[in-house]
Amino acid sequence: MRKAIQKNANVLAIFAIVCTAVVGIVHSLTKDEIELQKQQQLLKTLSQVIDPATYNNEIINDCIMFSQTGSDKAAKSKNQTPHAAYIATYNDSPVAMAITATAPDGYNGNIDIIVGIKTSGVVSGVRVLDHNETPGLGDKIELKRNSWITTFTDKKINGNPDPRWKVAKDGGMFDQFTGATITPRAVVKAVHNTVAYFNENKETLFAQPRNCGDIE
Amino acid sequence: MSIVIAILVIGFIALLFGALLGYASIRFKVEGDPLAEQIDDLLPQTQCGQCGYPGCKPYADAVANGEAINKCAPGGEETIKKIAELMGVEVQALDENHATDNTPKVAFIIEEDCIGCTKCIQACPVDAIIGTTKQMHTVIVDECTGCDLCVAPCPVDCIEMRPIETTKQSWQWDLNSIPVTQVD
Amino acid sequence: MNSIINRIDKNQFWKFHGGIHPPEQKFITENKPIRTLPLPKELILPLQQHIGQAGELIVSVGDKVLKGQVLTASNHPMAVPIHAPTSGTITAIKDATIAHPSALQEPCLFLAPDGNDTWQQRNICTDYHKLSRFELLEKIANAGIAGMGGAGFPTHIKANSSAAHSKRIEFLIINAAECEPYITADDLLIREQSPTIIDGINILHQLINPEYVLIGIEDNKPEAIKTLQNATKDLEHIRVCVIPTKYPSGGEKQLIQILTGKEIPSGFLPSSQGIIMQNIATCYAIADAVINDIPLIKRVTTVTGLGLNKPQNVWALLGTPVNYLLEQCEYQPQSNKQRVIMGGPMMGFTLPSGNVPVVKITNCVLAPSEKEIAAENTEVECIRCGQCADVCPAQLLPQELQWSAKAKDHEQLETLNLFDCIECGACAYVCPSYIPLVHYYRIGKAEIREQKQLEIKAEKAKIRFEARKLRLERDKKAREEKQRKAAEARKARMNSGTPEAKNEMSAVAAALARVKAKKAQTTDTATTTPQEQAVEASEKPKNPQIAAAIARAKAKKLANQNNFDTENPAKIKDKQDNQTDNKTESKPALEVSPEDKKAKVAATIAKAKAKKLAKENTAKETPSTVTEESDAPAAETVKVPDVVETPKLTEATVANEDDKKAKIAATIAKAKAKKLAKENTAKETPSTVTEESDAPAAETVKTPDVVETPKVTEANVKNVDDKKAKIAATIAKAKAKKLAKENTAKEVPSTVTEESDVPATDTSKAANTQKVAETVKAPEIIETPKVTDATVANEDDKKAKIAQAVAKARAKKEVTTPTDSKDTSKNTIAEEKKKRIAEAVAKAKAKKQQRSELT
Amino acid sequence: MTNGAEYKELAWQGLWKNNPGLVQLLGLCPLLAVTSTVTNALGLGIATLFVLICSNATVSLVRKWVPKEVRIPIFVLIIASFVTCVQLLMNAYTFVLYQSLGIFLPLIVTNCAIIGRAEAYASKNPVKQATFDGLMMGLGFLLVLFVLGAVREVLGQGTLFDGAHLLLGEWAHILRIEVYNLDNQFLLAVLPPGAFIAMGLFIALKNFIDNKIAESAPKKEAKSIERVRVNFDAS
Amino acid sequence: MAFWIASSPHNHLKNKTSALMRLVIYATIPGILAQWYFFGWGNLIHISLAIASALVAEFFILSLREKKIPEQIFDGSAILTAILLGISLPALAPWWISILGAAFAIIIVKQLYGGLGHNPFNPAMAGYVMLLISFPVQMTSWQPPLQLMAIDLSAFDTLSVIFTSYTTDGYSVEQLKRHIDGYTMATPLDTVKTNLTLGLTIAESMDSAVIGKNFGIGWEWVNAGFLLGGLFLIFKKAIDWITPFSFLFSLFLFSFIAFMYSPDSNASTMFHWFNGACMLGAFFILTDPVSGATSNKGRMIFGALAALLVFIIRKYGGYPEAMAFAVLLCNMSAPLIDQYTRPRTYGHKKTQNAQDKTNA
């Protein structure tokens, strides 16, 4: 019995060690490449919401973490988790900020978005980072499927809340796309809240230390 | 560094579980193979040897050890289905090499011809033939499994397999088989 | 119980689940009096007309019988006799289509009426109150009465079932519901014969002694109700219960539920709940039998349907072909899809031809027009509408049953309680998809029953196979041991160097030489024969019989091949065939009640006693020595008279323990009866038999049934044990052989044990149990019934089976014996024999070889 | 059996007769979940193929040293290692596809097709055959993924090889075929239920073809077999 | 003479499946008439399209399966499925919606499972659900009641919309859906649901133009029509009364409790009864014997479960109407319900029966 136990234990341990070692080696080999890919991906997204020509800093590194404390109750509770924001500067003077946010009331849960806002409070671009909306219906918020998301560009809010920032069905200026109301409504609300928050806390945000090199 | 730690941790866990498995393999060893018994229960027990094994039990043992399940001709599809279900394998068609006409039959000794050689008695796997040397033999119909093993050994060809007659009790309500007699 | 009676008195009844209201159609016949028909030209009497077993035939072709004369003997409680419905001649005994849905052929008596209608001697009983319980039961049993409502259960057993339960019978229910459409037979019978019916009910009352008698009758028979109410108004214990019309309120369980609110648990008889039900027509038959000594030879049958010009109720003699009834009622077939139904439209079955006779359960013959009952409707898929479940009186789920039945999922069928289906047909009646539900259930039931039989058989085969393997191993070991010992001994002796040893050595050498020489010789005589076979053959000629057999086999084959029968053996064979044919006509059919598995009584060895008679005809020999032998054991074994209720043994609840005993008893009973029959026909003085049956009667005074007692006691002695039975078989065999030898070679028989080398038996124990076995065997040895191999499978009664086989073997033996002797006389020269054997074997071998080459 | 015939049989088994997707119905979870486009299907299929070949080869190599008590943990370890490697590699070199395959990539570890082959074949056969078996089984699986993906993509969004560049590099943009243009996607085809239905139809089609082949195949002559006599030595 | 052999019973009630189906088809007439009166020709066109394609699909599969075509194709089941589907579709949905739906219902849902009697799901509802999840846009193109429409819609216009998505005058479906005041119209259930998410109360929603004086212009009468047809079927014993009763009663109960609890966020009981496909579902779909429960107790549970699901989905689900989903979910649970509501067989004790079940 002792022999059997010993043999099994040893064989299994050897295999485990070898396998882990292999994985470890591959991991160390690919680590840098993966990091690079991630940054490129992020940069690509950022460049979509803020025109890369307008800034000249390493935007990925100029990143802050903050907790949004907006007016909307539901959004507040769900946005307590810190979000990242990327600050674009031109020769060290701030030009715009890309803020990640979460629309909690999507049709199928959270919609993660990133909103680019110029210092003037004008939206420079919005993109959806992640969502679980119904394919063919709610997923039109993706640029790949529909250009609807670009309607935010160059919009700004007047007052908080701004009654125009609603979908057409609710009497606002954003058209909902056919068949779905809930998803655009959620996105509109989230963008609105983010912009409103930005307007109110512009100074503090820009003044925050650039403390998050790594985004997860 | 973290990789080394990972390797050590995994290695240790593996050692532990390997030991555990080694212990369990001895401590909880199952003796015998009840599967063969279960298969044997499904076989028709004709002991006819058509499967290539001397009797139903040996075939059951063989099936439990991976022999094809489709070799029992007297059991037919019904038996194959049951074995397949028991063993969790797919139902196969009856092996063509073993497929025979499997309508139930019983042996019948044409008594005028029997010389009492007892060869059939020795061939019968279930002792369903009685008689003694140099006396006529006869088949106990209810014990006969219809395996036809007694047919070949008979030196005078006095044994034939006859289909079992339908009675009121064994009638299967096949209305189509009723001859509608044309009576003036 | 009083609450039940209170409710009944208030005309409040319970309801059973479901039920339907098919168009009644009773108006067609309900206002026409029962007509008595002229005698038909021929009567066909199936030997079995009830549930249970057929009686033993006691008449033969050509016999003249009187009206009411008993034609079959009931040796068994479940066997009910049949009687001649009129006087006439037995013209034939052969297989004919019976009144059963399968339209199978079973043995029937054909009776040509002489037109005189002469009664046999009758004993009119003026006061049945004076008769004892036993006498009443005996009268009922002897009158051949079986339930006339449709099931055909032997009435005397049912009437006696109170004895089987310690429980007192609370209710005797008389079923006059007659819920099937069209049928008015009971209705008319009540109206015309109510006094007799009341007598019948009173007789049952006297027998069963219930607390109340309830007559259940549907409210669509106002006149019959009035008649019954008038007839019973002075009888305190009888209640006439008028129940609402609904099919199938005439079902046993349903009527019980309507009247008493009780449910009979599945698998139990009503008597277990203190209830017994009898059909009203049965009551009439009972009264007729007990008072007027008229056995059950006629019944009221409704011949109806719009396919007839004169539908009416008739008094039909049992055995009247349906054709004759239809003719009398002016049948006009309307299409080629015309059906004629025996029984009602809901539960009756169609007949394949008009030659089917009226039997004890035939309450209706229905010849509907196309308008009434459409020929055929195509079945479409079930849409699970659930109407079938709504109407099912057994609260089953017909549609689920149907799926499982189609899928042959037997396990699920049993889970869904398929066997509680009473096959009333209500589900199929309402099914909008026209699915023949009941038909599927019947197939399902039949398959499950067969499957179970097969399983039992497989289990048995397995045990036997294992046992055989063990035995062979043991034998082999023993043999090896013996050889080893012998070899050792020989070696020891040889090595001792004595002159004996030398002698022995030379003897061995000589033997070897002899064998060689012999081999050489045989290869000369039959060059084609392989050695082994030849050696065997050369050893055989000592027995002339075998030589003859092989020769005959060969001759027969030749005859078959060349199509000529000039050779003597072929003729003999033909002759035997003829005799066999004649006798198989009298094959009594076997019926085993399906519900009554426990009491499945084996038995009924013989289908015909062909060979026995044949023997007498040809050889005119009586094995007197055997008869003598039989007396002793019969007398010896009467010492166990503790089974007093002999005739009731077969009842389900009683017989389970004594199963085997009963079976054996029945077997022996058959044998005895046959012997009697034989002696009657052979016109011999049956002295030994009388002795035999008298002796036990004297000793077992307490036993009511004289004839059956010895059988039971013998059964007890038999001491249920397979081995003993086997030994018995061995010994029997040996005896048979002995006899054979006496007849042929006139040799002095050697001892039994010497010869009993049947491999199928455990000879090691033979010595110990020989005596017992002999006793057991004795009565059987008298008898040499021809047992054909088509006997119905009777559960696992090995003894009975072995007994059959032995008897058969012996019969054969004895038949062949005389012919053998003839053969022997012809072929006296030993050389010639040898040659013939060699030839025969060679031929067979060659033929086999040829065949194996072909395949 | 000659070597050639053996490989032929292995190929036949993997690609058709015992196809892991259509017959063994293994690895259904990724099969149904990621086949919404051909690209996804190919990505997962190739990953699975790679893991299957590697794991089969490795398992076959080490089979002599693996005690039977711990064989399953060891197989799982091997497979898991390969999957993790594949995952890391894809993450590094096909980042976007890696993201779109999402959770289903690590799920290859529990793909029964892989562990099934390791247990049923690789652990009992030499390396060459085991590797070939892995290749064929993987190809069979890939084939099913591909066809399913193609059908669903065409039905669902009217394209083929949409997003192929994610897998194959920028040049693959030219592979994209617009079969027809739909105003609306046929969502049933895109969603998992559609995958189930399509899968069922494929299996039906396969069975149909098999039946046709069986019907057209000439009946083999039944050869008689030697009956075994039971206890013939008795005498 | 030769006699005809058959198995008992020889008598028959002489009702027929196809006759049953025909009766159900007749009973849909009042509802369809109401639909026609309030919503125009759209549904009639869809019903005819669905019938045609259902028959073609049935013919195709039956000939593949080598069945008796003339008997089975006109047994009424395919036509009934098509009618129920056609009734449920939005009036202005494009033509291929009804054709695809009917073909899917017949081929996949009905015939692939073995044809009439073997389909576990109600084909019409399964087809509807397939359409709804596949083509949400087209499946929500509900047409406002005729009296609220800004544009007159003739039979020919409807036909033109269905086949070309524009009327002869060039109006699109989107335009047709607009109210006189320019609002896009939805069904009353949809309206209430949207308003609730906007924070409006039920009372405020009831002022909406589509709802009118009672529970929804047109819808209340369509439902009343199906109620009438359903009662006719019960009277003729073509359907069992238990399922609709149980369904309607339970729906009443659930919505009543919710209404009592919070009248502002829960619509009234009668609103639930007379909107959407409530009556159609209760009398024509839940009573489909093939996919429903069989025992009386089972039907009771079946109806109540459907009502619960309808109520929950209408209140909390993503879609405003819930009948189709509820029916499919109930269809799925029907075998389970049947298994646990088997009646006690005569002569068997209840406990014994329960034991059998566990063994089974």
C-alpha cells in the first residue's frame, strides 16, 4: 500500500511540476507581447473618442482612478467601484478626458462605455466597451452594427438634468433605434450622467494624481 | 519568482492528491465483476452456443470483457437492446454471422426412428431429453430451450425442430392471422 | 354495512369513475318472447367452454348418447364437464374453430341429434333445502355450470369460495345489469322464468349464507324490475337495486362499487371483501340443475342486429352453430365487410365463420348492419384529448398505456397498471382518433405474459445448465479417480511379478489385439463408415430392437425419398400414423385460468391415449403384472388423509402452498380416469381399478370426494422434490424397459437400479429413495397414455412433465414392442442385422456429410 | 492490418464515422456557443485541434509511466497546460479573436472530445497513431464547427468569413463574402437555439447519408460460424 | 360468406379528430371578425398566407415521410395552427413573417417531432416565439386601431404594406404606426409597460389614446370575441373547461393581489383579461390537448402555472406580452405535471401508486 501511495504521489507530482513549468515558461515568453496588445487595444479605443491629433502626451499613462458620485441613485450605487479616466494633454495643458462608465440599466445588465469629453464639456466621442445586449436589437450601440453611438459626438448638456438628453420616445433628442428603447435609454442616461459629473468635478479630476498605470 | 512558487505549490498539491488516490485505489477496490452476472440474466439461457461460446454464462463473461453484444441469435434484437441499455453502449444490429431464424422452437424426436443411442441426451445442455440406452428417447417440451444442439449428433436424423404451437394462452392477438374461411 | 343497506333502501347508490352511454338498441329484441328453436342437424361441443381446464373425454366416436348425458369427466376442480344437449350419435371428435377471438382450433365433439330428444334418467329433487352443502355443490359442479355472464368461471368454485376465507360473506350480488347494448337475454329470462331464478338465488343463499342478497339491475328494464320486485317482495334478505343505466355497470368491480361503495383491491377476488357475485342466468341454471337435474345444455341467447329480419331471443342448445341461429332469424348479409359478433358490441368478438357453436358464455350473437357498426375506420394519431381517461372505469390512463404498448415498454405498462384494465372498451368507444386502444392493451398483456413465461423458462434453463455442468464435472472426477485407482492397483499387481500379473498382461494384450481385429473387420464390411461409428455399430447388434429401429429409420427415409412403401417397416409406420391420427382427435384441450396462476394446476398429461389403445388393438396384451403392482402402493399410500378439502385445492388462495401436490394429484387423476375410460372402451373388467378406488375410500371416510382423495394422498407421499421425481422417472423407464424385454427376449429382468442409467437423473441417490419413488410411480405405470408434445406449458411442474415424458416413452415403447418382435422374427440372422446397422449408420453419416458440405 | 489501412481507418473514424461533433456529441458547449461566425468557429476549431494533437501525443508518450489510478488527473494536467499555453499565445498574437472567443477558450480543458480521445485511444496506442488520431478527430471537430459556423453566419447575417482578419491577419479582409444583404439579422441562427436546431439537422443529414450508403452497399455473404458444443466431453 | 374480423369494441361514438379541429376553427371566427373590424385586413391576409404555407409545408413533409397525404393534410390541425399564428402576428408584419412562421411551426415544431400528437410544444406559439426572438423589429410593428390611425388603410393598402412595406400612397410602416398626434403607437400592454419604466402610474397610463375608455381600443373586443368562441367550444365539449377556467381564475387572482398591493404599479385584473392574447391563449392555445396536461388535476395546475407565468412575464419580463412564452414553458412542464397527477387506479391505494412513481 505504501508503495502504491508513494508511486502515485511521485508520478502525479512530477507531471504537475513539469506542466506548471511549461505553462510558466510560455507565460513569461508571452507576457510582454500581451501587455503590448492590451495597450494598443486601449489606445485604439481612446483614439476613437478623443482625436489623437489634439494631444501629444502618453495618454495611457496619464490615468486616474475615481469613484463617480452622480445624482442618479441607481447609477451611484453601481458606480461606486472606481472607474478609470484618461487625460489627454497638449503640451501639459489638459484638452480632454476619456472617462469609463457603466450604464447599469441595460436590457441585459451592465453596459460599459467610455466617454470622451473635451474640457469645454462637449462630448468628443462615445464607445461601448462591453455589453450583453440582445444581438440584432440592443447591440446596435456597437459602432460595428450601427452608427447610432456617434450621435453623441459634439453634444453637450445644458443644466443638470438636461431634458433634451432623452430618447425620442421619451421626448428627447436621441432617436432610439427600431425595436429597442431600453438600451439606448440606458446609454443616453449614462453618458448624460458622466458628462454632468465631469462638468461639476472638472477641476478636481484634472488635479488628481496620475495613479493608475495599469488598468484591469 | 512567482512561477517557482506556483510550481512548488502545484507540486505539493499533486503529491498530496497522488497519495490520496493511491490510498483510495487500494482501500476501495471492488472485487469481482457483477456486470457479467447482470448480462447473464438478460440472455435467453438457451445455451445454444451460436454466439461462439459454450453456453450463456461464458458469453456474458465475454461481453463484460468487451465482446460484441450482437451475437446472441435466440435473444434477437430484444436482448441486444437490453444489454446495450445495461452497458450504456449503442444498439447494434444482430451480427449477420449469427443471425438465424429465431422463431421459438422445440426439439421433437421422431420416435419410430430413434435407436436409443443417447447422443442427443449428452448434447442437450439443459437435460431436457430423457431416455436410456437402446430405448427410445423423448423431449421434455417445457424444458427444451430450442437450441437445436441435439439435432446434429443424432446418427439417424430423427430429431427435428418444430415451432411452438400457438394456444389460446399464448395467442398474441394477431387478428390478421385468423383465416377468414369462405363458407358457402 | 347497515349504512350500505340504508342507502340502498333509499335508492342511493355510489358511482364508479367514467363510463359511457352507447345507444342501447335493446328495443330490437326486448318485446319478443324467448323462442325455442327446432333441433339443428349437428351440434358442435367444444370440450372446454369455461375458464379452467377441459374435462377428460369419456365417450368415443360412434357412441350413442342421451340428452343430458355427461360427455367429459371433471377430474379436476377447475374442470367443468359438458353434457349432451340432446340425444344422438357422436359423429366425430376433432379440432374445430372455437368460440374465442383467436379462432383457434380446439378439440370438439360433433353430435348428430337423433331427433328424439330422449332424456337420460333424471332425479328430480323436490326439496333442495334438505340437501347438504356438499351435495348442492356437487350437483352444481356435475351440471357443468360456469359463469354465464361472459367470463365462464366455474360456479361451484365461486359458490364455495366463502370457505376459502375466514371472512363471512356479507353480500351476494346477483348481476342482472346487462349493461351491453343490444343484449336482452337476461331481461327476457327474468320476465319469463322469475320463480326458477328466485329458487336459484335461494339455493345460492343456502350455500353461501350471505347477510344480504342484492340484485343489481339497470333501470332500462322496467318490466323485469317489476317482475323481480313482485317475486321478492316476501323475501326480507333480497333487495332489488335499480341502478342508473351506464356502461359498464355490469362489470363485476363496477357493480360492486355501485351497490356497496367498496373497491376490490387489485389482485384480489371480491370474496376477499366478503362479496360474491353471480350472474342471474347462472342462478337459473343452478335452480334447473339442483331441482330438475337438468345440466347446463341450453341458454338464452339474444340474436339481434339490423342484419337480421327476425331478431329475437332464443333458447339455444349449447353447440348450436351460429349459422343455424342466423338462419333461424333470417340473416341477410349486407356487405362483404359484414361482421358477426359473439357477445355484445362492446366486449364481444367477431367470428371468422358461422360454424362456431354457441357455448356456455354466449349471451348474444350480433349481426349488425353497416349503418349500426361501420366496417372499419382508419386509426389516426392520438392527440391526447384525454377523453379516454375520462371514461375509463378503472381510472387508468389509456393514452399513456397506448404509447407504452406501441413502444412495447412493458415495464411502463405494468407501472401504469395495465393488468387492471377490464377491456370494457369505453376508451376506444370515445376515442376521436379511432385508435383500437383495447386491442393494443390485449397485445401488450399477451406479450407481457409471454415475456414472463420466457423469463421463468430462462431461469430454469440456467439452473438446469449449471446443475448439469456440476454433475458432469463430478462424474468426470469420479471417473478419473476410479481409473486412477484401478490403474494403481493393476500396476501394483503387475509389478509384484506374480503369474497372475503376467496373465493379466497377456490378457490386456489379447484384448487390444481383439479390438484391432474387430476394427479391421468392420472397416471391411462397411468401408464408407468411419471407424468410430463402426465400432459403435458393431457393438450394437446384440440388441435386435435397435437394429430394427435403425433399419426402419433407413427404410422410412428410403420410402420418403423414393415414394414407395413396399417395405414392411414403412407400412407399420403408416399404420401407426393412422392410429395416432384417430386418437389425436380426442385431445382434450387445456385451459389455465390467467388470473389463477397460483392454482395453475399442471396435469392433464394426455392429449390422447392413442398408443395404449393401439397396443390393445394390435397386440391384445394386458400388462397384468403392472396392474398388480399398482395395487399395493395405492393401498399403502392412503395413510395421509389430512387434506380434507380436496376439490377446493385449486382455488387461488388455498392452493398456493400445495401447488405442486395439486398438480401431481391432477396428473395422476387424469391417468386414472383414462384408465377407467380405457377399460370401458376395451370392455374389460375393471376389477383392479375398482379395488383401488374402493380401498382409499374406505380409509378416508372424512374426505368428501371419493375419487380424488387417493390422488392427493399420493401427492403427499410424493414429497415435493425434483430429485425424487427424477428417480421415479428413471425407475419407470427401467420398468418399461423391463417390460419390453419380457415381451421380446423373454429374459428375466435384472434389478431396477442396474438398468437405470439415464443420464438425466441423479443416480447416486437412487438407492436411498428408490422405495418412495416406486410408490409414487406405481399408479402411473398402469397407464400408458400417449402424450403429444403439444401440451400446454404448465408452470414449473417438473414432476408432471417428467411423468408425461416417461409415460409417453413407455407408450411408444409398448407400441413398438409388438412390431419389433415381428421385425425380430423376420430378421433372425445376426450377420444380416449387423450389416443393416452398419448400412444405416453409414447412410446417415453420408447424408450428414453431404449436408455439411452443402452448407 | 497494414499500417496504411490503419491510418485510413483512423481518418475515417475521426472525420466521419465517429466524428466527435456529430456522432460522439462531445464538446457541445463550445460547439454551440462560438459557431455564430466562421471565424470564431475556425479559431476555436484550430485551438482545439492543436490541443488535441499535442495532448494525444503527450499522453501516448507517457502512457507507460502513468499508473492507472492517477491517469485522469495527469491527462487533465497535460491538457490544461496545453490549453493555457494556447490561450497565452492567442492572447499575445490574435488579441481580438482571443477576446471574442472569450470564456470558451479555457473551456477546451473540459472539452470531452479531448479527454475522451486521451483516455480511449492515446493512452493505449503508440505515439504516431495517437497523434494521427488527434489530428483526425480534431479535423472532424473543426469540420463540424466550420460547417455549423458557415451555415449560421450565412443565415444569420448573410456573410461568410466576416472578421477573418482577426484570425488570419489584415490580408484576410478580402476573404469576407457578402452572400446577400439582410435588413435584419435572422436572430434564431445567431442565437444558441438556432445552433441546436442546425446541429440536429446536421446529425439527421449524416444519418440519412449513412443509411443511404448502407442501403446501396451490397449485402455481405453470411459466413457460417463454428458452433460451440456445450460440454461435449460428457460420456 | 366471409366475415369481417375486428377487435372489440365494435361500437363507436363516431366523433372524429378532424371534426374536432373544424369546430375549433369555427370558434375562432368571432375573434377574427373583431380583429378585422378594429384593425383592418392585416391579420386576415396573414392568416391566409399562413394557411397556404402551412399546407405546403405539411404536404412537403408528409410526402417525405411517406404518409397518407390527403387524410393527414386536411385533418385540420395544420390549418388550425396557421390560423392561430396568423391571429397572433402584428397586422403590418411583412409577408415572409407569416410564411416563415408557419413553415417553422409545421416543419420543425410539429413534423420533426413526429407529427400530430407528438409535438411537445404548441406549434403556433413556438413559431410565434421563433419569430419574436428572430425578428423583433417586424414583430413589434403593431398597427394602431383603425380609428386612431392618421392614415386611412384600405384592404389593398394593407396588402401593399405587407408585401412592399409601403402603402400605395407611399407611407411606410413606421408612418402608419404613428398616432394622429404624431406619437408612435404600441399595444396597450406595451404602453403600460413603457409608462411604468418612465415612472408613470397605471392611472396615468390609462389616459393613453390606445387604451380608450376600457382596456384598449379594439383589443377588448377581440378578446371578447375569443371568449365567446371559447365558451362555444366548452358548450360543444370540444375543449375541456378546466384549463381556461383555471388560467383565467388564477390570472385574476394574481393580478388582483398585485393590484391590491400597489394599484399604481399594477394594472387591473380586467386589463389583464382583456388585453393581448389572453382569451385566445386561454381557450385556443392552452387547451391544445397535444401539448397540454391530460388529467383534470394536471389541467388545473397547467392553467394556474400559465397564469402565473403570464403575470410575471407581463410585469417583470422584457416583452410586454407573455402568452407565447408562458405557453411554451407550460408545454415543457406538462409531462412532469402529468407524471405527478396520475389518477389513482381502481383497486390501488394512493400510497402504493406513489411508490410506483418513484420506482418508475
